[in-house]
Amino acid sequence: MVHLSHSLVILGAVFKFAPLSSALSITHRRTPVELVPRQITEPFTCEYPPGWTMCNTPENRACWVIDPNGKEYNISSDYETQIPQGRDRELTITLSEKEIAPDGIAKLAKLIDGKYPGTLIEACWGDTLVVNVKNELPTNGTTIHWHGIRQLNSNQMDGVNGVTQCPTAQGETLQYKFRLTQYGHTWYHSHYSSQYSDGVAAPMLIHGPHSANWIEEFPPMIVSDWIHNSAFTEFSKEMDGDGSLPQMDSILVDGVGKYKTGGSLYTRTFEAGKKYLIRIINGSTGLHFHWSLDNHVLTVVSIDFVAVQPFQATHISVGIGQRYGVIIEAKPTTPSSNGKYWMRTEYAGGLCNTDITGVINTDRDGQRTGIFSYSDAGSGDPTTTRFPYTPDCNDVQQTDTDMIPVVPWRVTVPQNDINGNTYEAGLDTTQSNEWKWHNAFQRWSILDQPMWLDMANPTILNMANETWNPEYDIVKYDYNPDKGFVYMIISSGGIKDSTSAISRFGSVHPIHLHGHDFAIIGQGTTTYDPDTSPSTFILDNPPRRDVAMLPSGGYLAIAFKPDNPGAWILHCHIAWHAGSGLALQVLERQSEVVGSLGGAAALQPLEEGCASWKGWVAKNPIHQEDSGV
């Protein structure tokens, strides 16, 4: 096997690499003296078959590996069809409860391997990941969703209860196995009710090429809001109708933060002149933030799992579930007096965010959540000031030089009738619908009813169905992948000349589609007009990602390829809204789903899991007050 040390200057063609040990390795290995361990989980390497050659170096991050026939896998390779031959990587994670105090306030949290964030899963482009998820939570089932992973022909591994599996019961273990056809960074989290808001979330890193060069990389950084109360208890405010809303209490960066006078800040050290790769993840429940580092310009190289042509910014707007890869040269625009610089995660109020109790949206000093220090820094806090900008909940907007994917998509005219696939998302304020849906005063929805799933009866085990429970919010997408793209339009509130009998209150929503990257062909802040808005759609290599912002009172138009049979949920990633019901299922090529998985045998572990779940619930009844996701 060839072992590729990702952060090294050493070329695989020069040295004969002996096997290296890895936190994720299946077998034990020894580290050769020629190699310096990389900085994330030492020592970790990528491995490819004999005859493959490393070409990824600090001077050429665009190249990845070359196979024995001379084929190069690089930043320009179409990663949907050109995937290197990696190895299997197996690990086990355990979910349990433990008291932690990441911001200085103790809380009984739900955790992966006893910590927050949970264990970093590290792998390489083309690997097959095998993760055994053991549930030791005393009062919850669980599922684990691998955010943004395409799951091509592995819909049963997507990890959504009521859609692709039953929850894994207490004391049980479920094995997830899927190939990593993409590269970049993401996170994995529970999709069981409000569970990830209580701590079941962790970073995930798939090594691959980049569109600009760097020297040193930091571990993926999860920025999240944090709650001292149980998230399950706090969610009830979303349903009560008494005017109060769920609130989070603090902002954490990689599991550390401050609440009023307690807690601590995230810290990192720079060496002058180096270029650092920083990977940012928004793993929040309800927080949309702007990330910046005083006096340092960011070079953006990736957006979600999509490599982009490098562009510069002083700050980036990060919605829930979104990720950015940025390169920062350790060369400040203006040197500070003591070699220290504030890192900021700032947020806006209004419809954009509900205030965090420990740091309201106007408290910019309280939103300084980290310190980057140069190796020769002096004492004291940074003395730097922020870049001039106003936080909001908008996506980074495409210009001639921003948000341009390296691997281009040319979006075709739609196969589907886009008027038939235009949906109005919002809070159902129709007076006659008050208290109509599962003991809630009002609920968020995309279709005529909010999503409500029977977690013991997942969609994937019902592929012979000809009709569906309306509350499963299933929309059929039976289209031919050889005939181009399908479109979906989601409005915030109503659309022009809407015939819907439902009154909806619009707001800002980070919209996430499972099983696909999608092209953002339209994103407007005004009411969607079916007659005129499509004329503004961008079809020539538009921005592409797996989470995009739906502007308040506006619309989001996306296009994707119907090339992945399965039941794929589309939902708002504000956890309170998804729990309320703001979601639908894209049922893609229903008749081909089971075959794409390899046949009915692929569903047997899910059927066994459902039997275990039903047996556990019979002894431990649960009270479901949310959609299930």
C-alpha cells in the first residue's frame, strides 16, 4: 500500500513508505523515521493500492494521487465519476450521558465518546467508512447522520429515523458503511429529535486536494450555540404559543466558550509567514454567525463539499450546517501591539437569530470567542478591532470571482414542472389550524401539513407503497438522470398569486437536502413570481453546496441531478424548525431504491433494528412532540 502523509513535503515517489499507525486503523502499523506526523491526529496517513503515487505537497495542493496508469486525481477531477481507490476504515463510537461544563456551567449532556464535540472521524478521498454506533443513552434512541455525504446507492446509511431507519435502541449497535466519494470537511450528528442540540455532534474530515496552497492545517472547528437546559425541554417553547421562543445560552468553539464571567476562549498559535488551512463548521441549533479574524484576510477555497476558485474576504457568513475552508497567511494587514488577534463569531438579531442569553446580538465584545497568537506574542488580551461589516443571515453572494466551483456544472432546463414543485415554507398562522397539529399552537411546514414521522415505520422499508401518510410529506421525483436536472423552488412565506389556503409567516431558513449537492440557480429577497423569477436563474456553473439560505420573504431555487435513488429529507437546519415540521421527503426513483442498495438483503439490518426499537419502546414508552427529526 502507498501511505500518503497529507501535510508533508515528502513525495511518495522518493521514499518507500512503511505502514503508519492511525487512530482509525484496523491493524497496527509502524511509523517510518522519514515522515513527520501531520497535525490533526498523529500519525494519520492516506493509503492507496501498490503503484499509486502521492502528488499532494505544500507546493501543489491541487494534485492528490496518480494511479499506476498515470491518471491523476486532482482538484479538477469530476468527483462524482472519478474516485480513487481508498481503503476500509472501521471504528466504533459510543453515545452516553455525562456532565460537562464547556462554558463554565455544568450540564448533563448527551455525548459521543464522552466529549463535546465528539470524536473526529478522519479518512481520505475514496475510502470506505465503517462506523459502529453503540447507543448507551438511558432514555433515547438515536441515529447518526453524515451531513452532506452523498450516500450514492447507500440511502439506508443516511441516518434519519422515520425515513431511512428506526432509531437504534438503548444497548444496541448499528453499523453504518458507505464510500466517501467526496472530499472536504463536515460533521456527523444525531437526527433523533433534539438530541444533537444536547451534544451528539462531531467533526468529520475527508482528506483531498485544495484549490490553493497551504503549509499547515488545523483540526476542523465546530462553532455552535450551547444550551444549559435540556434541548428536549426547551423545544416545548416552540409549541406552546405563549410568545416565548427557545433560547440558547452561549457560543462554543470546539467545545469551549464563555458564559458571562465563566468559561474560556478558543486559542491557536501562528508562526509568522506560514499559510494555514482552517476548516469552519456551523454545528449550531439556531445560530447563524459571521466568522472573522482581526487584521487577517481569508482566502476561501471550499464551500460545503465543493472546491471553489479561491477568493478573498474579511469575513464569511455561515449558516447552520454550512462549512467553509479558508487559508490564512500569518501576515496581518496591521500588526497588533502584542501579537494577538481576536477571532469573532458575530450574529444578527431580528428574524435572523433569537438572542443568546449569555451574549445578546448587539454585544460585539461578547462575540469575541477566540484568540490567535503569534509565537512571539506578548501578554494580555488582543488590542485589535473588528473589520467593518454588518452581520446578517445571507449567504455569501456570487460575483464574477466568488463562489465559482472548480468542477463546473452546466444546469439544463428542468425535466419537471417547476410550478408543481414550488413550495411555500413558513409558520402556519391560519387561525383554523391553531392546535390542529399534534398538540402544538402553530407549526412550521413546507407542504400543507407539517412533517410528522412514525419513527418505528421508516419510509425506506415501505418502497412497495402506492400511497403514503400525508404527514410523511413525500414528494415523488421519478425522473431520468440522463435527461438533465430537476428544479425545486422554496419560498419564505407565500408566492405571487398563491392559491394556498394556508397563511404563512416567512423567516430565514438554512435549507439542507440529503443525498445531493445542489446548484443554487436563484436566491431572491423579494416574493417569488412564477412568471418572471425563472428568467433570472443562473445555469452556467452556479454556486453549489448542500445547505443554502432561504431569505426571509424571498425564495431559494435549487437544481439537482436525479441520480441517487432513495428517500432524501429536505429540511430547515434550525433544529427547532425541523422539529416543528419544516421538512419534506424527496422520494427519488422509488421503484429503483431497493435495487440500488444491492437488493432486499441490504435492508435486513434495518428490519432487525426496527424490531429492537419496537421492543424497547414497549418497555420504555416515549412521548413524541416533534416531527422526529
